[in-house]
Amino acid sequence: MNSNMFVHEWVNAYNNQDFDGFGAMCTDDVTYDCGPFGHAFTGRGALVSHIREYAAAVPDRKLTPKRVIADGDAIAVEYDFAGTSSGAVPGLPPAGQPISISFCTILQLRDGRITSQVDYLGGQ
């Protein structure tokens, strides 16, 4: 598997709000953890619901990958997240305010699909 192509597909599904495509990239039992925001859950439906929630919270959001590092079935992706808050999610800036966060995501794959996603974040 080409890690750069996989990440390109993952980013495009996210940026294009292709929720079905994003979900299809995950196993049924995918786990998600973003400790800084207090998010942790299991299951494709829960992860896709989270992505939908943030699509409403930051409708113009975009991921911009900066670096991809792969080791076997693990892929680390460093990227920037940017957009404008709708004010719909507590903890995010008020409506109309810009959001800019640097992330590093570790994707663990099983049979070519995401079985675990862990997000780490930097400055806002």
C-alpha cells in the first residue's frame, strides 16, 4: 500500500465531506482518541458522527498535510486544520472566528483500513 496515496484519499474524504467514503476507510471496530479535546470512542458510526459534528462546527474546514511517515501498518500524518467556527460546538471559538490547529495523527491500519486513529495537537 502506498501511504501517501492512502493519506491523500483520507484527506480528500474529510475535506470534501464524503462521510461515507471516510467511513469506508475504517474498520467496524475503529477506535478514536483525541485526549486534548476529551474525545475517545469506538466504532465506525461513532467516528463518522464525530466527523459530521465537526463539519457543522467548521463548515469550511480543510486539512493540509505537511508530512507523512509510514512504518508497516502505521502512518503518522502531520497537518494543519483551518476554517471558520460556526459556534455550534462548545470549546471552539465563537461563530465567525477563525480556527487554526496543527495536528499529528497516528493511523493504525488493518487489512488496508483504519483500525485506530489517535490525534495529537499543537498551537491554535
